[in-house]
Amino acid sequence: MNKEEFKNKVEELGIIITDEMLTKLNKYYELLITWNKKFNLTRITEEKEVYLKHFYDSLSIKRAINLYNYNNLVDVGTGAGFPGIVLAIIFKNLKIDLIEANTKKCLFLAEVKKNLSLGNVQIINGRAESYAKIAREKYEIATCRAVSHLNIISEIIIPMIKVSGYFLPLKGEIDKEIKEGLNILTKLNAKLVEVKTFKLPIENSNRSILIIKKINTTNIIYPREYNKIIKDLKNRQK
């Protein structure tokens, strides 16, 4: 996907994209490539591939919800900043917290924030399940991209979401995970509202966005310790 194709496809999603935003995305790409030589941030490095598989894929969340109508968002396990940094560049109305356990990746995110003057970004270097205990019902929107099994990540993230807020995990093939994850959603007082499926342009790979709404306050026992969450999932899969 070249830059002109990217711009056109993004606008088809109903996203307003300016020359300033495109300049910041290009700078982001340059920083990604430079830092990737030291920290191995991504295996995808060709410019056209980054614009398709990282930038456009991140913005596809707009298929599920109109982010122009919200004020804050948390991206859990953001890695090199996908989708969080991309969303921060495009949706200036959003205050975005990026949670990442890897300190080297957080150093990269801090450099991106500084170079791109992203005043709407906060970087949290720590484990999400620990942070969730002090950030209960803080966010209107939570997301993650290709992070862990739905059963695991739901328990960690949903306690952070406000009642009537949304959890929007970005996934590929998802049918099996949905079947295994519905039970925990009920326990967390959340409900799967819809699954948006589509194909990534050009390469036509399958993508899914789950729209999970928080119906009521989550019990204080969640999230449990990470090893307990993992053990519970393994028992269910036997």
C-alpha cells in the first residue's frame, strides 16, 4: 500500500487525514526503522507493508466505533505503538494511554511521543494486570492488537473500562476464541455486541474487531493473578 492508496483507503473509513498527520506518520515510520535495528520492534519493515499492516490495520478500528465521539482510550500491550500511536496521530480528541511491559519498547514510544509532539499520549511501563487494579473503570474505550487469547486479555482489560464503555480487540481469525471467552465476559459484566469482519486491502487477509460492551461494574476480584488466569484457560481447553 503506497501513501496515496493509504490516504484513499483511510478516507473511505470516514477518517479525516491532513498533510500534518501524513507527515507525522512518515516520521513515525522513519523512527520505527531506525530503532528496529537496535530493539527488534517489528519484522515488518518495508514502507508499503508498514502502511498497510500497521498503520491502516490500526485505523480499521473506525469500522467498529466512531472515535471522534470519545475522550480517552487505553491500548494494552501496545508494543511499538500499534494501534495507540497511530490513533493518537489521527484522533487528536483522544487522550491515549499506552501500556507496555517491555522497557526498551517504552523508550522507543517515548522517543516517538517527543519527536511527533504527541501531547495526548501517556506511556505506562508495566504489566497490565497490575495497572488494572489501580485504574478501574477509567477508560471509555480499550483496545489491543493481536495480544493474547481473548479469555485472558478480557479479564485484564475490562475492569479498566467504564460502565457502558467498549473493549475493541483487533484480531485475525477469532471463532474459537469467542467460544472459549463468552463465559468470562459474563462474569466480568460485559457482553459481546457484534463482530466486525473484513479483509485487509490488497493482500485480502482476514481481520476481526470484537465490539464488547461493559454492562455493569466488574467484581473487585478481577483481574486475578496472571498465572491463575492462564491456568483457568488451560483447564477449559482440555
